[in-house]
Amino acid sequence: MLSRFTVLTSHLAPLLADDIDTDQIIPARYLKGTERTGLGEHLFEDWCTLPDGTADPEFPLNQPESSHAQILLAGRNFGCGSSREHAAWALSGRGFRAVIARSFADIFYNNALKNGILPVALDEAHHASLSRHVLDDRKCMVTIDLTQQLVEMPGGERAPFDVDAFSKRCLIEGVDQLGYLMSLEDHVREYEVAHDGG
């Protein structure tokens, strides 16, 4: 069971680079496990640590302003590279419920949705506007309204985004694809009884 996603208000953690691939999101050395838990602490590990293993204070996610952020703000083509689902698990494990970017790699986009993370692709103008707000004020709050498919920025500006109807329903109900199918079990039984024997 996933957490329901309807309206999310949070400050953002900005990582405004393009082509952030899944090996940067979660390094390959952590792909041996099949458990979804425990990967959050290794999110962007090769970027967020110094050679001596200590946290890099210059890395945006290590800065106090990013603490407890539930929305990651990235650039173009987020989640490119290999198709590892672990990338979505690591983001979720770090507490992110949404990623806003200019665009996403297709496989990551679908993996995110299946794991309760909303990927929001904004057009260039709205993405640039949001990026300015966040860089000017790291504590500014943004609201993602999945029901209306809108991102509300500081100052009231609203940006629409697309999401397919099935994924939207799953996120709102807090179920993955299997959970959605299981919720129809009674209807399947009724159908089978009504059509038993042809």
C-alpha cells in the first residue's frame, strides 16, 4: 500500500542539472538488493560526499534548506540511463513524493509512478519561473495539486502538467498496479459467477 497523493505542499530541493541518470541517483553498487528499504541514505551518494566520505556542504541536498523537502527540482531528461527501479526506491526512501523537471526518461517516469512518486514535467517558461523562485528563496513553498494537475508557485502562478488517468487514480487511491487489480477482486468474482458455464 502506498501513501495517497492528492495535494502536496512542500519546499523544494533544487538539483538543476540536465541528464541526471539513474547511476547518479543510486550508484550501481547498491543494486544487489531487492528490498525497497534502506536506499534513501545512498541517494546521490557519489555527488553528496567528499573523497574522505564526509558530507559535502556545497551539495544542494545536504544544505539545511533542503531538509525534509518532499519535492526535488531537476532539469531536463531526469532519470536517463539504465532502467533500475532502485532509483525510484532511493528517492522515496529519502522522503521525496514528487520530482519536477523539464522532462523525464520514459522508464524512470513509469517506475516513479509505480512507486508512488509523481513526476511533473513543466514547460520551459514555468520551469524557469519556478527555478528562479527556489534559487531566490530556498524556503519558498510550492503546492502540487494532483486532482487538478496544477503546480502552484509562490505568488500564485499556476502551471498545468499531464499525467495519465490510470496512474493518477492509483496515486490518489494510494495503490500500485497490483493493488488496483486486487481491489477489483469482488467484481471479478461477480463476473465469474454471472458467466459460469457460459
